[in-house]
Amino acid sequence: MADSDKGGGGAQTMRDLFVDWEALEDAFENNAPEVHSYLHLSTGEVLRVVDGIADPEMHSRIASDTTYLRVEPVSSREQYRWMERFIPMVDDLELRDQLGAAIDGKGAFRRFKDVLMSYATERERWFAFRSERLRVFMEAWLSAHGLRPVPRPAWPAEQSSPAADATAQDALSARRKGSADALRKQLRDLADTLGARDLEKVTAFAEFVKARRAARGYTHRVEGALPADAEAPPVAPAAAAPADADEEEDTPSSRKRPAAR
């Protein structure tokens, strides 16, 4: 129960907060035990602390800081139910059977994603469906803590000459291109050290990220969710958790029978 809910029975005072919606969605989605996410109550930024990577004292410092609120991610059990609810919505009977078999036993989340890799339309429908489920949980959680998410304000355009605007845009494009080129070079250098099997995994994950971003953009445009294109600098270095760390938990089906071989 939120502290604001304890005590008197009066209506809870709601406070507007400019939330980094996409980062918060990632925090709610990732329930790996070594990952701890916090929402900053002033800036709306999300801080992620990963055991074994971050400063060992950082977690205790953040946990004791009242300006941060610990994010409570959605459980693996609940996310498994989302897959169960989505499968009957699939029109293709063959794909429906494949998805049903994929969620039987441990590793269900990874197998479910792997099956959808070959079905672009249904994959995007799944990401939109899952994003909507996450949004419902996030809004309920924020409301329980007296927070009302609002879109980040756009910076007012300053009066300037067309030439100055063009120069500024060219500089911004150059910085973005330089950063992207550096990352692509780093990725190429890394790829040279990987074997064929690892490269298949990297390629599949890249396709997964691309599809999820496209689906999120579609959901934000069509369903009116808060925009996710405001990219503020992180308050501390964030490290990504293993893509399927939550698969170590038993799913409902894995408790009933052995994992499919």
C-alpha cells in the first residue's frame, strides 16, 4: 500500500509528473531478480541498478533516497497469462497451435517470441497487446502512489533565421550520424568475434527490438498513450539485463508437466 493511502479516508491528492513512459514500461516489463528500477519523483526519469554491475553501494543509497520510488515490475506469472490470452486472438490456426506449444514449459517466453519472428503482422499485434496490458498496470501503480502521468512539454521554438535553423539542424544530424556510425563500427567489430550461432541470436534480437519499437510507436499514435520519443539523458549508467532472465521462474504450464523437448 502506498504511504499516501495509509491513515485517513480522505481522497488522495494527485500530483502531475512528466514520466519517461518508455523507460518506465521497460522497468515494468523486466522482472529479473538482479535488476532494480526506480522512478525519480521530481524528474520522472527511471534509474536502473543491476546487481554485479553497478556500484555495490548504489542500490542502498537509492533505496534510502525518498526522491526515488521503487518500481514493482509485472510478475512472470501475469505476463505468462498475457500470452495465454493473446493466442486465441490469432486467426491463423497453424500459428495458434505453434504458439500454444511454445508456451509449454520453461523457456516459454523465448520460444513464444521466436515463433512470432516469422509472422510480422501478428508480432506487431502482440507487442501492441502487451504494451496496452503494461500501460494499464503502470497507470494503476502511478495512481496508487498519487502520481498522474503527463506528456513531457515540448520546448518552445525560438525566433531565428532560416539559415540558423538549417545550421542547427545540420549540426544535430551530424552528431547523430557520428554517434550512429561509431555504434555501427562497434557492432561490426563485435560481430567479427562471434560464431554463426551467436550471430543468429544477435540478428534475431535486433529484429525483435526493431519490431517492438515499431509496435510501440503504433500503440502511442493510435491509442493515445504518452509519447515515448522524449529522450532525456539517464541519471546514472544503466545496464541491460538478460533478455529472458524471467524465464528462470516456473510458468504455470511447467509446473504441470515437463518442458517440451
